[in-house]
Amino acid sequence: MSEKINVLDVEINELTAKEALRESIRYMESEPVNIIEMVTVDSLMQLSSVQNLIEDVRYFDLMLAGDKTILEAADVTERKILQETENGTYLKLFIRYLHKNHKRVYLLVESEEEGENLYQYLEERYSGIQIAGLAKVSANDRADDMLVNDINGSEVDCVLSALSAPLQEEFIVKNKGVLNARVWLGLGRGTLPMKGQSTGRGRLTRFVEKHIFKKEIEKRKRIDQICAVK
């Protein structure tokens, strides 16, 4: 397994896209459910305020950076990994694998618009993927039991979750013991593959998030330096 970097107390695997894909394919050939998470600046900031979830995500099988800013914050300098993260190479490779091997997937989204866009994107570009189900998940009305039963009844290979943090992590932590899928891929709302995908978060919002994130990283580095001197 790869080296890991620690960003806001979340341990992230430092892998090339092909290395991450190899791990993912291995998970697709094993049981029970294996959890892959693609973390963004926004999801890290959200998770950092929920300490019990920070502990739980440490047991996820694969944690991948979905934003180059995260790697830069951890002083990662390997150009290939930085470029592949910026280009979303791993996600493209994994979706291509699902398409080529006609895997059955279940989609989780937070709005009808996102569901329609994701479904249409996969149907148009990756028609080999069998979309066995799609559900909208709300933090206020989860209905976990019904949703898990529907996922299991659909006999899927992979769940693609496009939920925001910490809803996405809370759902899989609670239900991982009863899901029959081979892989749970947590995309979050910030790594959706469709160009122009609207999640209610514009460029200004993302700019502010990254600014706050960098300030928090700098603060923690100063604290670590002070502790090291003492």
C-alpha cells in the first residue's frame, strides 16, 4: 500500500491514478463492501468539525485527494500525482472500467437535477454501465433501511455516492455492515465528472473555501512547529 499524508487529521493515500485503479479493481473482486473516498477541500473542512467521523474514516479502504490543493498543503511535489489529481484521472479510469466490464451501479445524489445530470452523463458516454438504481438522499429524511434494501435488491457491484460531507460519510459508516455491493465510491459533490455540473457552489464559494483551508493548514503547521520546539 502507498504512503499516506495527513491533512486536517484525515489520512490520504498518495497514489498515482493507475495504482489507485489497481486497488479499486482488486476491491471489485472481493467481499464485503470496500470503501473508497475522494476528499475535497470542502469535505475535509466539514469532516474536521466532526471528531467521531474523523476516527471512522481512518478505517476506509482507500482515501484519495480529489483536489490538488490538498496535496499541495501536505507538501506533495510529485508532478504526476499532482497533475492526475487536477485532471481527475483516477475517476475517469474507474468509470471506464465500470463501462468496459458492464458493471451494475447504484447512484446516490442530493437533488433531482444532479441525479438527472449524472444519469444522462453516464448513459451518453458510458452506456456499458448498467444503472440499476438512483436515489435522492436528504440529511433530514434519510430512510436508511429502505435505501439499503433497495441497493441490495438491485444486486449492484458499485455504489457511486455524490453526497456532501458529512452526510456521505455518516451514511456509509452506519450502513457498511449491511451493504452487499463490492465497492462504495464516495465522490462527494465536488468531484462530479460532468462539466458545468451545478451543485449550488460557484467559483467564489470555492475560492473562499480554499482560502480558509490554506489558513487552517498554516495555523496547524505553526502549532506543530511550536510544539516541536518545546
